[in-house]
Amino acid sequence: MNELDRNFINALNRKVQKTPPVWIMRQAGRYLPEYRKVRSNFKNFLDMCKTPEVCCELVLQPIQRYDFDAAIIFSDILTIPDALGLGVSFVEGKGPIFSNPIRRPEDISNIADFNPESLDYVYTTAELTRKELDTSIPLIGFSGSPWTLAAYSIEGSSSKNFDLTKSFIENHSLDAHRFLEILTDACFEYLKRQIISGVDVIQIFDSWANLLSDQQYLEYSLKYIKKLLDKLSKDPITCKTPTILFAREPKCNLNEFKLNNLSCYGMYTSIYPSNAINIFEGSHALQGNLDPKILLDEDAIIKETVLKLLSKFKNYPGYIFNLGHGITPDINPDKVKVLVDAIREFGS
């Protein structure tokens, strides 16, 4: 690996880096004109995700443009619910829609057994990407957290408040836990196959962590993330693969994320860097957490904000620069270049 890419793995191993590695969530996406050109060829987003050659091309687009220190496979977190027979499709302007959502406890009993082979298009994407990607660049695989997959599956779509999901866990708590166990096992098998297919690092996206109270989060989400990490740590194929957890604005204390089997905690935008540094104390690598809205500002403000964030983590053992959530479609690609240049200049 070259210096910067060695930095990414070293950061995950909690080593201080002169130049922090950088990648951004949703780095292959709607803010890039080359992505939009490819996307225009598909009516359904999921159809595009099921075309490995195209997904490989999308992974490489931001690497070629910005020389990021890591690539992430192009897919979607809802592949597992789709494989369970919940009928996921993407409607323009509405997002994911489930034709067979989980609305009653009986629906959980009726879902198909998870067959990891049914997601072979994701593994083929990983294999193709690993062949095309420079060997010096780590490839990140991912899945949604069991809770996030359950929330989508019960609600049947994206939602502002997820009232159906909240009502389900309140009225059918035991059944919700049964479903979360199924999803945890599926996530493990899915991530294991990604690792076999060439993924070097995995990230778990807990995108709907913010729906739950602090106690609910521990019961319905973190409990199953711990189970998933434990499975990964005990399997001979997956045990050496670094793990990153990104949770969207969880209400519990940050101390809860000092997990034995976790390599790196991905910070949401609302987390104060000083808080994270004081709580983790070098026990885990930290990733994040620039607010993407900064990228709408003038170049000088972007540089100033980036340098301020970098200075806070300068001596932290294992820091990876990233955004505090996925990059939004309204960002000018040139602003991302300003961001990356500022990071690289910081360590030069």
C-alpha cells in the first residue's frame, strides 16, 4: 500500500497518522454528474444495484476523481429485506417501498429463510471492484444494522416518524426481538460473503438509531449490533476484518459504543469531537464528522473548518476523516476537491 492507504488501515489499528485518511459516505452518488449519467439508464434504483458491472463503475468514479483512501462497494442497505421476500422497490421521489411489509407477528413467521446466495450480485460487485481497484486501496463492504432493517421492513417505506414501527415494537415486543434475531443472522452471513468476495473492511449503518429512546436503543438496536459483532469476531473467516459502526444521532451515552469487537466508531454530525476524544481515550479509532452543509460555503470557510476539525484529532490514535452523514445531492463536486486538498495539505 502507498502511504495514504496504509494510513487508512493504520488508523483502524489506532495509530496516529501525519495525514489522516479520507473517504466520505455516499461518495459514489447523486452529487456526481458521472453518476447521474449512469443512473439515467435505470428506471428502478435496485435494478442498477443488481448490475455488478455498473456498480463497479460507480465505485471507481469518486476514486478516480478524488483519489480517496478507501472505496466502498455500491449497493443498498435494503438488499437483505428484499432477499427475505418483502418486495423492495424504489419509487422516484418517494424512496423505498415494500410490497410485503411486516405488519403483524404472523408476517415474521411467513418470511422466506434468508439465503445469502440470493445476493450474489453484491458479492460479484465486490469481486469485480476488487479486481479493478488498485491493490493499494482498501474496499469497504457494509450492511444496515438489524434495527434499521427492521424499521424499514415494518414501516414499509421511509418515514418521518416511523409510527407503525414504534407501535409494532410497543405492542409486539417479543415478535420484534424474534425478527431482529433473524436479521442479525442474515447480516452476519451477508457480511461474511462480502469478506470472502474481497472486502477489506466492513461498516454497519444504523441509519434509524435516532428513532429510539436511550433505553429502547440499548434493547432494540445496540443489543443486536453487539451480537453481530460477536459473530464476526468468532468466525475464522471474518474475525480479522476491521469493523466500523455509524449510528445516526443515537440518544444513549457514547460510552455504550466502546465495544470490544468494534474497530472504529463513526461519529454523527451532532457529536462534539472533544466529547468523543475524552470518552474513547484511544480505545477505538474515530471517524467523521464534518457536516456536509459546510461544503455549500466558500472555499476559504471549507478549508478553515476542515483544518479546525483536523487539529482537534491531530494526536488521536486512529482518526479517519469523513462526513457526519452521507454527502447530499446539492453539493458541488469541486467543493469536495477543496475538502480533500485541505486534508492532504494538513499533513504535508
